[in-house]
Amino acid sequence: MCRHLAYLGPPVTLASLVLEPDHSLYEQSWAPADMRGGGSVNADAYGLAWYVDGRVVRYRRDIPIWTDDNLPGLAGSIRSGAVVAAVRNGTDRMPHTEAAVAPFTHENWAFSHNGRITGWPDATVKLAERLPVADLLQLDAPVDSALLFALITARFATHSAQDAVSSVVRDVEAAAPGSRLNVLLTDGEQLIATTWTHSLHVRRSDDSITVASEPSGDGWTEVPDRSLLVATATTLHITPMEGRE
């Protein structure tokens, strides 16, 4: 599995989110605490997405996060009020290239997936057939996370973002039972996340919210399994996904 986090609030440095906290995402790359049988390290790659003047910017590398000598200076000099970050434990039989690394972006959305779709790729053929051919041809990489994001964004025309996420998660679970489908999605203003057979924690202040696979420091609350989290910097709603229409 992978580890990821997202933040909304007053501008902070990327380093304060990813590098500096106790048991930070940086540390979770080699010493994760809750992989639930999905590997032992997240050393295959990492990625960051942040917002500048309301527009998403992305930086991805197909190396372990601790081997990028450019990262401390980069992360310490960039401030943003909306951030998504991930460290990757790649799945067998999927590419280990930079294009396969979260966060994925579409227009102004940034997306990360912690988990895997069981039976990939055969289990998702029927779901993929619902997408326009052009969408399939433009996937960043032939990986389950990229397809999951494409399925979600394809529903934006007829669904709210939170309904697109929850309906796709349920459809993928129906097609590929036992999948791990923890996702993060933001447009820089709202944050949508799911817990589906993996861990997620949330920490709030008066003007910020952070969600992460594993807590770093104090003040975190675990989000119940199979939940949908919808938040802004100042609001938070968590609802059960099972039985949600």
C-alpha cells in the first residue's frame, strides 16, 4: 500500500507537512506503522501537489523520497494553503515509472489512492468500457489508481465531486471485492476522502484540516472504516458509505 496526506488551511510550507512532524510522511516511507499486510516500505516513488493562485502544481519522482537531495530545499521554500502528498509502494505487475505516481491531476483536481484494486486489470474491464476511448488513451499510466481517478472525473458532469467518489468506490468494490480504496481528492477548496479497508486519520484546528494515512504527532482522530469525509478548511463531515445512495 501507499501512504498519503492532504491539507487545507492557511499557507504553510510543504516541509511542515511532509518532512518535519514526528512520524512524518517522510518517515512513513521507510517505517510505516499500519500497512495491514500491504508491504513493509513505501520506497518506490513519491509525489507532491500544491496550489498557487488557485492553480494546481505537481512534482513527482520515481525514487525513494529520502534519496531526493532537492526535496528539503524545495519543500522548505514552497508555501500553500492546499496540499496533497504521497509516498508509493508499487504493486506487482504495474509500472514503476514517474507517470504512475500520485498525485494525479485533472484540470484543477489533485488525487491520490492508497490501496489496490483486486484482480487488476481484468476485474475493471467492464468499468473501463464506460469511459470514452480518449480518456483511456490519456491515462497517466496503466495503473489502477489512474483508472480510478478517470472513473471519478468522468462522473463530474452528472455528479457532485463527493457523489462521484462514493459511487465509483462502490462500483469498484462490486466489480473487485476486497479492494482497498482509500482516496484523497481536492480542488484546493474542498477535500474529499474515503476509508475503505485501510486507515485514515484527521486533525482539525480552527482554520485548517489535515488528513493522513497515519498520524504524525498529536491531536489526530481515526476515521471509521468505509466512511466518506468531506471538508473545507473550517468544516468537516464524515458519513458512512455503506447504504449511501
